[in-house]
Amino acid sequence: MAKKIIVIVTLFFGLIGYSQENTASPYSFYGLGDVKFKGTQDARSMGGLSFATDSISLNLLNPASYAGLKLVTFGVAGTTTFTKLNNATTSENAKRTSFDYLAIGLPLGNKFGVSFGILPYSAVGYKIINFQTVGSEERASVFTGQGNINRTYLGFGYNVSKNFSLGVDVQYNFGIIENESIESIAGVQLSSRERNNSNINGVSFNIGGLYNNKISEKLNVSSSFTFSPEARLNSENLRNLATINFNSNGSENVIALPKDVPVKDTKLIIPTKLSFGAGIGETNKWLVGTEITFKGSERQNNRFEDVNTNHSFENGEKYAIGGYFIPKYDSFSSYLSTVVYRMGFTYEKTGLIIENQSINDYGMNFGLGFPLGLSKLNVGVEFGKRGTTKNNLIEENYFNLSVGLSLSDKWFRKRKID
């Protein structure tokens, strides 16, 4: 087990270096940013179903699943995202690699389970250049943003009965987000720069329930719910104005002392989220199910109250369908027969409206789970589209390649000496 822990720590530090700018979406400017966490790699490959659990893998979407753990389990994962951003006239390509999560699950007898870990919850990362003519002046505006809201959590699960379990995650959110805009006029040496910084922190919760029951000799039914009440994060805001020019190599020079401008601190809202899921399947053979999620994102807000007013928020929804298939999990003659084959489809109304256009997200997922004894290597791909080119907005076509490692073992075993 020590070797496995070393592998996890090595992967963690290799991935965490990429986590500071793990999105290239211009829509990450608004609200919480681009919400990145969609579950462990096996769940993501099935569209994010929160009721698909087993006793040797972590399910970070539903804390009730911790009660079903039979082995000590470590999970770590990362994703590389390739994005093509299009508007009505041009297109750009972007690539980002991000750390997804590092988590540990511990069984505590037959009734209890506990899990704790860290993950990037949301991210801000964009660069937009806009040229326009005002009267006789040619103006250029450059907008950039970067930062993350990270999350640590501690969760508990309890088996209420043989078929039903409940759980809760206590989550601490923290991070720093920076936005910058630079305005320049053609033929004028000096430019103006506005830099906005937010130091964000606060507590949130996630409550979950799981029900599993055998309805025939082979078939099982599963159902779940999760509920995250609205949370308010403290956003301590700072605005700085400066006059700058640029060197020949593109670096900035500040001409005068930067000026701090008073700006209000805000309460950044993580909206209420409620999900219901259900599925049917045969243990260690196949599963198919669906899940619906409702978000109270109409109440979302931005970090600065004087942000551009060309947008608003509406309540969000997400629909998912997915499942898995294992040809023969206990095959000794064919390794490919023991591989888990996963698929999922999602549609999400994100809750963001810009220029009277709802920003929607469509995704298709595929994944493979390669057994490594009691552990598993999960690989997943996702194709998707978010946004629209209407009203001069941006459409994002993305391809995600994800890799997750789940390591399981039994601790506190007594050594037997013959």
C-alpha cells in the first residue's frame, strides 16, 4: 500500500501544477466561473449518475455511498481539454490540463464510512480581444481572467438499513480570482488598466441518499437523491486602476503609482441543487439509468455589483442518461471481458443568459475501466458543445480526455506467520 500512496502523491503534485488555469471559456467570467467538478471519472463516463456505486470505488457525487465502502480507497484524476471557440466570423483553439480531485474513502465497520479530499470546484480562465471604432478613434480592449474556487470536504455515510443509506459532505470553499481589462487607443502611447481581485471563502453542504434492492434473482433497482442547500461565500474584493504602456517585448510598464478604488465586498451564491436518479441492472454485469438535476441558479450573482448588464441568470436543469456493461467480470481467459464499458449523454441548461440567449451544454461520454486487481484505471472521453454563435456570442466545441486512478486495499490486516 505504501507504493500506491507514493504513486498517488506523485500524480497529485504533477496535476496540481496545472490547476491554476484549467478553463478557456469566456463564460467563466460570470457568477462562480466554469463549474469543473462533475464526479469521479467512472461516474462522468456515465453522464454523472450519482447512484452508480460499488464497494471498492469512490462516488464523490453522493455522500451516502461512503457507507458501502468495504476497502480503503484512494482516488486521483486529471483531465486535458481541447476547445474550439467560434463566433460568427472567427475561431480559436485552446488546450488546458487540470487536476480533478484527490480523495480518500475509509470504511468504519458495517454501518459507517468516511471520505475526505480536495478538488477544484470552479475555474476562471479567458482572454478576449475586442476592436471597435468610436467616432474617429480605433480602440482595442483586452479582457483576461484567471483563478479557481477550490474545495476541501469531509463526508460521512451511514447505512440506515440493508437497502438504504444516508450521507452528508461538509465542504470548505476557497480561492482567488483575478480579472483584468486594458483599454488602448490607436496612436496613443498610454493605456488604462483595471484589475479586480476577489479572495473567496465559505462553507457549503451536500446531503445524499441511496436505495438499492433486489427485485428478482438477477435484477437490482437503484435510486438516489442529493440536495445542496444554497450557500453564500464571502468575496473580499479589491479594484486597482493604473496607467501603463508596453515594452517592445509586450511586457507592461506602470507609469504612475496604481490607485486602489473602494469597492463593495459581496456574498457569492452557490445555488441550491436537487437531483433524483434511478436505474436498473444486474450486479457486475450491466446498469442503465437516468438522473435529473434542478439548480436555483436564478439567484446567482457576480463578484462585482457593477459588472456588465448584458446578462442575467435563470434556474438551471440537467438531464443525464447512462450506464455500463461488463462482458464477464470474473473471466480468467480474456482480460477484455473484465473491462467496464461505459456510456452517457447529458443536456444542461446552465442558468446563464447573455444577450437574451440561454447558454446550454450538450455532452456525450464514453469510458473504459481497466481492472488492476482490487484497483482500477478509468479512462474517459467527452465530446460536447456549449453556447451559441447567435447575437455575436461564442460557441465552444470541446473534447475532454480524462484519466482516473482508483486504488483499493484492506488495512490493519494481521500478518500470519507459519
